[in-house]
Amino acid sequence: MRTAGDTGLVPFITLREGEEAAPGNLIILSSPSGLRLYYADEDPRDRDLHGVLMARCSFSMDGHKVPMGRPQWKLMHPYRQMMTMQAMRCQVCAGPARTPLGFVFLAGPGAIDPEQAPVLTNQPPVCAQHAVPAARLCPHLAGNPMVFIARSAPLYGVQGALYGYGEGGVTVVARPDAPLPYGHPNLPTFLASQIVRRLGSFRLTRIDDLERELKHTA
């Protein structure tokens, strides 16, 4: 995808100018299992596969449902990130991400410590067609990304904010630095902005080596 200004490859998940957080209409209700965060006008699309509430954001799309507008680099649209991460779709084109080598995940130089377990990523995978172009053209990857080829990458949890009651009503009470794993007791009152996967079986390689391997499997 290219913007009208030909700024290069723009991933499907990238937030675009004009896409803004939806007005807050969050409520907290009591249930038999405890307090739970809701939207006052909630529908099923507001929650991920594990039932965690996701942050709402407006859409700037053309008639073909392709994101449009100036890319807000390093920011991801919550719904598009959720959609591609849950379904293991390519973050660039939203097509199937599986390659003959496995699933390819990219990260900025030094962004992930592969020796520090668990190895987590909030970046959806990339397909064979877009792995190399994305690595070389996306500003946050600096042309020299960490390349993880994973056979196993189960859903791990979510990043976002914890809500509770304050003087003005329902408000943010904490923003955890680390993702909350699914099953965490704080998730019922958590508003997620990104889905996170755990790289459970992977190898680390270089982008040039990935390009050669993909050519040999084509």
C-alpha cells in the first residue's frame, strides 16, 4: 500500500491521520464474578477472542476498505492490530501470513531480547511477499530488523490500561508496563489496545538471509 504522497509501504495496521480514539462511554458493572468494564453501547466486536474489552478507534478508509490518510508511524490502529494478530494475518496487506518457513515476525533493532523468557511481540506477522519490503521501508524497523521465524506463537495477553472508579467516575487507575497474560485477575476491568503473542518456537535470522530462504522456497 502507498499513500497519495508515495511515502512508501504503509502497513495495514498503521494508524492514519484522522483516526481518533472514540469518545469514552465506559461503565463498570457488578456481576457474580466481580466488577467488569463495558461500553454503554457495547456489541460483540468490542471484545477479543478471550473476552477482553478492546479500545475503540475511528476508521479512515476508502471505498475499497483500504486505510487512507497520512500514516502515524509507530502507532497501530487497535482494531486492525487485533484483527491481524488474532487471525495471524499479514500486518501489511491483511492477507494470510504463513510462509513456507513458518510465521515471520519483525521487530526493531534490539526491541526484543530473545534470551529473556517469555519472548513477546505486539507486532502481527508479515507474509512472504511483504516481509522484505516492510523490513526495508518501514521507518521503525530502520532497515535492519530482528527477524523471528516462528513455528509456534500462541496468544499470550494484552497491553492497555486498567480502569476503576475515581472522582470523575470511571477512569484509568494504572498502565502496566508489561502485557497482562490471559487469565490475569485484572482483565475484567482492563481496556486493551494491543494483542500480544508469545514466540514459543522460533529462530532468529537476518533480513538478507530471510530473503534468500524465501527465494529458495518460492
